Amino acid sequence: MFAPRTAPWPLVALFTAGYLAPYLLPTTVGRLERGLALSATQAGAVGSALLLSSATAGFLLASRVERVGARTLARLGLLLAAVGYGGAALTTSVPAVVAGAVIGGFGSGTATTVAATRIAAERDPHRASALGLLSVSALAGVVYLTVPRLPGHGLTLAAIALTALAVWPLTSRLPAGTPGPRRTGADDTVAARLPHRRSGAVLAGTMLLWSLAQNALWGVSGRIGVGQAHLSEPTVGVVFAVALGAGLLGVLGAGALGSRLGRALPIGGGTVLIAGCIALSASATGLGGFATGEIAWNTIYPVVLSYLIGLAASLDPRGRWAVLVGSASSLGTAAGPLTGSVLSAQAGFPVMGAVLGTGLLLVALPMTAVALHTGGRPLLPGAVRRRGGHPAAVVAAATGTPTGAVPEVGAPEQPVVEILLDGTPAPARRTYDTAAATRAPGATH
């Protein structure tokens, strides 16, 4: 009998606190625009500054989580998020709001960095990331149902700050440091090297563009609903809440599906579908088209994102690629609102959607190639592969092998270490003799 796996709830909560700001970006930008009398481009720039600060935290802390300690960095990030977003919510001074958003963004990025590093060390990174996306989607859906009915520019910022405070007590269950391989001597250099450098670099570059396209639309979705589809703000909020609810179903489906289809099909095929959803939503002129595009898009988006997070985590069990790819994604997320605002102002929402959709189709190819190279195709029954997979798990279950002994798809290969035995004398040739059937018992040389 083996104990069932328990969910890493402290990591899920930390993941939620870090990811909530990007999920609430449309209403945050819209509230800043209306509440502080900013232009659409200025409000988008504030959102971009918030997310750029979050990405900066990831790049700076990617290799420091283990040294500083997961608990210490998580608490620092939550404190910065609470102070930054809370201060921005309580003031109407534009410079103070911008400063608070930047400080809060750095806190969100710090929390996300710790969560990503720890999730990469889990036995099942995809499951942990799916639970995190499930949690943040549910919380964001509640905010979207509540905030449009209340006045004020800082309600979404206050919601993020309160979430950070609520997650703080759970940090006591985080370890003082992130566990990782411990080596001494010359092996330290080997441990410090990033594995799968080419695949990781390609994935980071494509994730930047992938996230930029997503958040270019997400940052102006509220304006599309109100300005082009002629909907009221509460109606747009309901559409967003329903879309995030559909995203919950998508994440649940991704968690249940796991790696049965590998990673290439969900990532590549899902990105193609997202491109179509973006074009549909950006060209909507009524409730039907807008709701269909947003709901379909938000159903597929977290599914693909969960597989991308799992793919990045599988590239390095120490979590460095998970953080670097996540930070590259945050850069794209940061540039998204400003990109969407500029494109829509210069060419209109439909043309913006066409441009973003075309870009997604282009990045789908290298992303799929990385997934095929590092994660592999779905295995046929009875297939055996060095990196493990479900067929191996099926064989193990049939033969009574403990499941923990079977690696999952994308799991890092076990290093082969040559052990040198110093001081062991080589055997003398004359100490041994060959066996011969013709030699008489007891015969001598």
C-alpha cells in the first residue's frame, strides 16, 4: 500500500497570489483609466510597468531561491505585494499609484518565482501548476463578479493586496531552502550548468511572444466589450467571470488528462485554437461574438499554459528554467497591454486580432518542436522509452512495481556517475586460471 499524494497547497496559494495580478489586468487597466482620468495608452503603460517589474523579479531571483530560502523570499514577495498594491489602492496620486504598482509587481514576481521553483521540484509539476491555475481562475472570477458593481479605481489592487496577506500564514509550511542536488568539488560546476540550453532558450523566446499576444488582447478586452460590442461594464464583467469559470473546467480537464497525449498536441493544437479565438473576440460587434470568443479563449488558454509550465519545469529539476521561462512570459505579459493599446489605436481591434493570431500561428511551430524534443510523443502500448511514460506505468501496475520507481514523461534522466576506486590493486594475471574440462581434479601446473 502506498500513501496517496497530497496537494502542495502552500505552493498553490503562493502561485495564486503571484498570478492574480496578470489575471485581473483588464479590470485593473480599465479602472485606472476611468478612475484617474488616464488615456488608454497611459493606463496600459501602468499595467505594463507592473508586469515588467514582476518579470524583473523573476530574472533576478531565478538562481537565488535555493541560497536565500523559499520561505524568506516568499514572505518578502507577499509583503511587497501587500504594501505596493495596498498603497496604490489608497491614493489617487498618479505617481504614487505607479510606484505602488511597480513595488507590488516586484512582490508578485517574487512570489511566482518561489512557487515556480518549488513546483519544478515536485514529482508531478503539471498537477501542481494545474491546481494553481484552478485556484487563481476561481478567485479572479469572484473578483470580476464583484468589482464592476463597486466604485473606485483601486478595488482590484486592494483584492491582490488582501490575497497576499491571506497567503502569508501558509508560508510557514515552506522549507527554509529549496531542495536540490548537493555536490562538492568539481561536480559543482556541472550542477550549475543549465540542462537543455537550446530547448530552454527557444521555449523562453516563444513564450515571450505567446504571452504578449495573449495579454495584448486581454489588456483591451474590456474596451472591446464596452466600445465595440456596445455592452455595459457589469455585462462585460459577467462575461469575464463566465469565461474564467470555463477556464476552471479547462484546467480540470488538463489535470485529468495529464500527459496521456504528451505535451506537443495540447501546446501546438491549443495555440492554433487560441489564435482563432483571439481573432473572433477582437472582431466581435455584439454579445454573441464577444462572449463566444472570450469564453472559448479562456477555456483553452489555461490548458495550454499548464502544459507549458510543466514543460519548462521538466527541463531542469532545480526549477531554473521554470523561473526563466516564466520571467520571459512575464516580459511578454508586460508588453501586452501597451502593444494591444497601440495596435488597436492605430489599426482598430479587428486588425489587431488578425496580427496577434498570425503571430501565434508562427510561434506554435517552435513551441511544438521543443515539446516533441524534450517531452516526446504519446507512447504506444508496450513501448519502452528512456524517459518513462504511461505505457511504462501500465506495465509497472500490471506487475506490481511501485509507481514511484517509474519516471514520468519529460522527467530528467538519472546521471551516470563514474566511481573511481583509489588504492585498489589490480589483480595479478597468474592468480587466476581458465577452466578446462580436460584438467584432472587436483592437477597442478
